[in-house]
Amino acid sequence: MRKALMSLLLIATIICLGFKPVSNPKAEAAALKVATSWLKLVDTEKDSESWEQAAKYFKGAVKKEQWLKVIKAVRKSSGKNISRKLRSKAYFTALPGAPKGKYVVIQFQSSFKNKKSAVETITPMLGKDGKWRVSGYYIK
């Protein structure tokens, strides 16, 4: 129940700031597919590849060397992924602090070897080339 409330709180915060989700099942499905594939790269320690496949926005915010250090530290503290279940997904045409664009905020209820309960938030964005790529990743 607490996890569901946290998920709703994230979406509510985004909405209260004037960023409202729009119904777009096709975009949500495409973004979910990309997010799941990208997380498999992270889960299998293909860290360089995960950075390479990320959105330009992600790469501009986090240099490759930083990403490699951060993801290794996260993996060390959390341990190997055991399970991941979709909690929510919502399509937005704007997000706080991000450039205008098309985004899908996706949350997973996850379990790791050293962290039994976690929420992963991953945000794919639609690139100018029409491809979805991960623009943000956060684990709590």
C-alpha cells in the first residue's frame, strides 16, 4: 500500500506542478518496451551499452564515466535484480526541469538481493528521430 501511495505521490506532484498525463497507450507501450530492454542491459552489467543507448538528454546530464561509477555503486549496494513488476506508466508532453518533449514515466516495484523492496522510476523520451530512449533512471 505504501509503495502505491509513493507512486501516486510522484504522479500527483508532477500533475500539481502543471504537468498532466495524457492518454497515449501506443507511446506508453513503445516506451515500456525500450525501458525493459534498457533495464536488461543494466541488470546484465552492460553499463557502457546502457549509456550508449540512453537519450541525448541523459548523456548530457551524466557523462559516461560518471554513469559507470554510479551504476556500479548502485549495483553494489542493491545487489542483483531478483524481480521487477510494473506499477505505473504515464505519458507526458512536459516534465519539471526537462526540455519540452514526449515522455513516459514508468515505475516498477522491484526486489534486489540486498534491497528487498525498491521502486525504480525510468523515464524514456521520444527523440527527434522518432525513437524512444531512456532519459532518466532513479531507484529508491
